[in-house]
Amino acid sequence: MVNITIYDDHKPRRDSLEALLSISTQYHLAGSFSNCLNILEDTQKLNPDLILMDIEMPGMSGIEGMRKVKQVYPGIRVIIQTAFEDDEKIFKAMQAGAEGYILKTATIQQITQAIDDVMQGGAGMSPSIALKVMRYFSKQTHQTSYRLTEKEQTILKELAQGLSYKMIADKLGISYFTVNNHIKRIYEKLQVHSIGEAVAIAHTERLV
């Protein structure tokens, strides 16, 4: 069962997410908050596997809250939720280590799919956000050689398209363990610690 905390200053939205998680047998609502001012204390106490994070909140933004969490608890996955399709905010969220980025207009199915994708090692994004990410980073012209092998480049491309580790393994006809080892080497070569960062560099450096 996935342990989840929610940060959203909009009460109706927060109530809706709480209701979604409360009726699920796959997810457990560990906590729900209107701001992330005490996010490190909350995280230490509740030990979430995943955080659903609003991007705009009073006192501290969701991106800053996520940075604090990632510095201390890098293994916790974060899905950013926002009403905005702002390219710069998307870029900053990915740089900060977000594993997913979905719009608040996302359906229940899209939200649960994003959670499942992220927990399986993929990148959970609303379709319009994924398109914006690709367009945003395709504008970047700087390119660096990271000495990725052909197989690593292929796997990085699949990650950038939002596939999970298992989906990549099935598509390429290799084991989950092999995919995981390749991704570890990709992280080392790109000097990153999350899929969001790897995908950001992949598009910035035109590696995919």
C-alpha cells in the first residue's frame, strides 16, 4: 500500500483528494495539509512514500517544499499538482526532482495512473504537460557528451516518454533488474538522482 501525504491550500481540492485516497485499497492517506511550512517534521512523522504537492501555497511554494524534502529524503516521490501550464514552473519542478507533474483538472483515472506510474519508476505527467516538457527542452541547444551506451540512450528515451521500469523491460525484452542497472548507470553518468532530473537533462542536452 502506498503511503501518501497531500499539500494543497485549496480545501475543496484537498477534500476531493482525501476522499479518493480513503476509498482506495491501494493507497493510504497518511496526512493532509494546507501548507508545507512544516513539511520536514510532517515527513519524519508520517513517513510517506509519495507526496501530492500543490505548486502555489502561502508561506512556502510547493517547489521549495519539495526541495527541502528531497535534500533529506531523496527516496520519497513527489507529484506536483497545479492549475497552471507554466513552462518555467514545470522546468523548476523537474529540476527540483519532481517525478510527476499533473494539472488539477486531471481526472481520477489520470491521478491514480500518475501515482502508479511514479511508484513503478516512471514519470507521471498529464498529456499536455508531457508535450510542454518536450517542447520546452527541445528549444535548448547546448549539448554535452555523457558517453551513454546505445542501450542506455534507448532506455533514457523510453523514460522520457513516461514508461515505467516494468514497461521498458517488457518493451525491450529484458528483465526489470537489467533495466534498473542501466538506469543506475544513466544516473551516474548524468550526475542526477531522479527520473525528473534525468529527463530534464535528456531534453536539454538533446540526448533523446
